[in-house]
Amino acid sequence: AGYGVCHVPSAPGCHRVTCVTWRPRGTRGQRLLGTGGPQLRVPEVAVTGAGDRFRLRTESAGTVTLRL
């Protein structure tokens, strides 16, 4: 599970969009126990307020490829 933001094409037709995802890093204990990982208290921070987002400790969660 993770968070990601990508732009949806405004032109008509078929599109392939790759969205890079990330997740909050969590504490060492959470990572060792594999408790499902921490979640954002305010998910809107993933989309708005880049200054707030850059204060988060995150790790890569992979990519998602969308066919639109």
C-alpha cells in the first residue's frame, strides 16, 4: 500500500500512465514487526502542501502503470 500522484491526460484516446508511489517510512519497530505500515493522518498532504510533504520520512512503494 502506498500513495502516489500522477497527471491524467486531457487529450482523448488511449494512454499509458506510470505513477510512482511512496509510503511513510515508520519506526524501526513497525518495520521489523510488519504491522501494515503507518498511514497519513491527513491524506490530502500527498496532493497539496509540498512543503509539508517534504518533511515526511518516506520510502519507495514501487510504481503503478495505468491504462486509460
